[in-house]
Amino acid sequence: MVKTGLRWLLTVGMVGAGVLHFIRPEPYAAIVPAWLPAPLLLVYLSGAAEIAGGLGLILPATRRLAAWGLIALFVAIFPANLNMAIHAISPLGGDPLPAWALWGRLPLQVVFIAWAYWYTKPTAARRATV
């Protein structure tokens, strides 16, 4: 029951974050490291990946692949989060955050990776049918 509730929380969070990439792409583009090409394109691609990964968690047939995709996404966006901390860029262009908060976000990537990893395992019912 808890695992299901947390899966829905991750689903809604990822879809919501992905939609924001399309509604307000500029703050996301601002955190893309300068050494990466086409920041706006990367924002749209990562937004689409967040939406697809979140929606993929809904169906048992796509859940494991979606979870692995989210793990890859969390690894891929780490340089942007690191860039945000190094250059003290406010998330979503809002009020400045203290340095400890910007740096404190980085270990949260590990939490998100672990959270998604939880859904890479087949459920007990699915294991019984395999």
C-alpha cells in the first residue's frame, strides 16, 4: 500500500515537473551547464522524459522500463543541478536560495534514484506468474 502510494506520488511529481519544462522552460535552460549544447532543446527533452517516465510508472507492463528511464534521467540531469549549486542559480527563477539549500539538493538525487529503483523489481504477483 505504501509502495503504491509513493509510486503515485512519484508519477504526479514527475509529470508535473515535466509539464513545467514546457510551460516555463527559461529557468530550466538557465541551469544547463554552458558546455552542453542547445539548452532549450535539452529542457524540452528532459521534460518529455519526465512525463513519459511518470506516466510509465502507472501500468505494470511499462513500470520497470519507466523506472530505469527515470534513473537514467536523474543521472543525466545531475550536471544541471550541480551547475545550479556552483553558480547559485535560483530554481525556477524564483527568490535566491541559501547555498546550503542548493548544495543540499544534490544528495536528493540519490534519494530519487533509490525511489525509482524500487519500481524496477517485479511485484510479488508478477513474479508468481513468470
